[in-house]
Amino acid sequence: AQKITQTQPGMFVQEKEAVTLDCTYDTSDQSYGLFWYKQPSSGEMIFLIYQGSYDEQNATEGRYSLNFQKARKSANLVISASQLGDSAMYFCAMREGDNQGGKLIFGQGTELSVKP
Amino acid sequence: KAGVTQTPRYLIKTRGQQVTLSCSPISGHRSVSWYQQTPGQGLQFLFEYFSETQRNKGNFPGRFSGRQFSNSRSEMNVSTLELGDSALYLCASSLDEALAGRYTEAFFGQGTRLTVV
């Protein structure tokens, strides 16, 4: 069964430093997509970055990059130069297979706190 | 371009009542999904609608139902509310993956926070 594991319930990082949020996944499918979302206290889920299972390069979006290690089934999010506004919950999610449509499987999340 | 709009934002209901939540997707998005978020269970997939048809369904009892209209707007209904239904209900819309040629990201609304008393 598909599963996403985020082992860090909470993390602290100093402003302007980089931080890595861990995500491992379990799937028997060769085709899948991995997503990271940010959820501030307001509740809205904000899409950050996407990595396809066949993508050869690690995804990057501004200060966000995804350290994709397919053999280890890990897709860690790296946030460079942390800002106070990065304080939020972060969720790793996956979609897999064909015709799975909009079904996203989420991890339990990591609460990131950025210290000034 | 307007984002995903969910109404109402907050709702308080009594056990046994029913509730209807509404979601307007991003223009051009035909897929609408619903998720329940609770502190204990995290984010759980409820169901997905695509072109007015339910395409996927999560493991929730039949009290949870939904529908999608021809303009892609979606509603979800919960009947005979229980205390455990108190949660943040999130709606998400996404592009047709067949057209995009890859898995597409879901764009979420701000959610409806339902409290059952």
C-alpha cells in the first residue's frame, strides 16, 4: 500500500540558514509524482514543488529544492536561506499509477519554526 | 486568476444535523477533490470528482457524499453529523493530467472548519 512517512514532527532552524525536511515513500508503482505543500496557520495548503518519478534532475523552485533519491525512496525538501515566513506545517504527498486522478496521499507533516 | 474558493469558512453544527460545504475550483480545472484534516488522523482523502463523475473515493462512511456540477463547482454533504466529524475540510482542484502529460499539483482552498457540538 502506498504510504508517506515524515519522521520529524517538529524542527527549528535559525533565520537565513538552510533546513532539510525528510520524506520517505512506499509504492510498488514505477510511475508516481511527489509533492510538497506548506500549510500556514490560516489553513490553506500551498503547493511548493513537484518531482516526477521519471525526472532525472532534482526539482528546484526558488529557495525550494527536492533531494530525490529514487533507490532509497526518499524525497527530502531543502529550504535555503530560511525566512520567518517559512514557519508552517510542511506536508509531503504522493500520487501514483494511472487513472488515479486527484487522490493525494499525505504524510503526517513536519512543523517548522524559524527563529530570528 | 481566482483561486479555489470554499464556503463557508466556519460552521458550527449539532450532532445529528447535516451539512453542505461548497467549493468553486480554479477556472478550467475539471478535477475537484475533498480532504478531511484532523489532528489525530491527519489529511485523509474523501473523494474526487471529474467532469461530474466520482472518479475516486476514500474510506469514509456513506454519510459523506458529494457531487459536481457542470461548471465544475462541487459540494460535499455530511449527514447525521457526529462529534468526530469536527475537522478542517479542504477542497482542491487540478488540471486534467491527461492533458498536462504528468501528475499535476492540486491547488487548495482555505478550507471549511466544521465544529460539531
